[in-house]
Amino acid sequence: MSKMPLPSDLSVGQLATRAGVPVSTLHFYEAEGLIQSWRNPANHRRYDRRELRRVAIIRVAQSVGVALSEIREVLDRLPRDRAVSARDWAEAAAPWREMLDERIALMTRLRDQMGHCMGCGCLSVEACPLYNAEDRLGRTGPGPRRWIGSPEERA
């Protein structure tokens, strides 16, 4: 049995279905310069199949809180005139490594310390002398010092 060849381009509806997003999302991504299309002779919007990967990267990055501007910076590093290689992806995404490592560490601390002191000073005087004796974190600045303070305060 012979397989039907896959089309090299997709309509906006086909791309939306394959990517699992509404058509309006694709229009937004395109307006933001994250993906691109062209018009066929009938003036229908068409997308290269490779845009599927870009949409997947956008959706996953957004789901972990990466800003669209940061996503655009990475996507702009990728070639448009040829298939993107694994090496291209690795080089383009390298700037995210440190940012993602920091977010992973922050989420791990949140998971592990959610029931404990955040270092805000609110419980330190009467109820929390073990975590923040004499409200020492309160003297280093406002807010959750174990989270947003210097690395020494987060220890």
C-alpha cells in the first residue's frame, strides 16, 4: 500500500487543527512575528509544515511563563530558508537554559517550602522563631526574602 505524500504547506485551519490552537491564535502569532505565512493565488493563507514546530515551541514556552518577546528572540535565531536542524534548535535555545534552570529551582523551592516560612517577616516574631529568628530577614528588605532576596538570604 502506497502512502499519500504529505502536503508541504497547510491552510490556516489545517495548521490550527494540527497544532491544537484556534485560528485566531495563529493570526496573533503571525502578527507578533513568531510564525509566517504566504498567500496562494486564491489569496488563501498558507503555512509551511515547519511552522508546526514553531507553534509547539511557543505553546510550551508560554506554558512555563516565557514571555513572547523572549520566544521571538529564540525563534528569530532559526533559519527560515531550510529545515531547522537539531543543532540549530540547541544553539537558538541556549540562552533559555539559565533562565529555565532558575525557574526550575524557584518552583522546586516553592513546592518544598510552601508550608514553611517564605521569609516575609509576617510570622517571624511570635510564631516563627526557628525560621527567621529576631526577624533578621525583615531587616534585609521587604517581601519574601527567601525567594526574591540575594542568594545568601535564600539559603
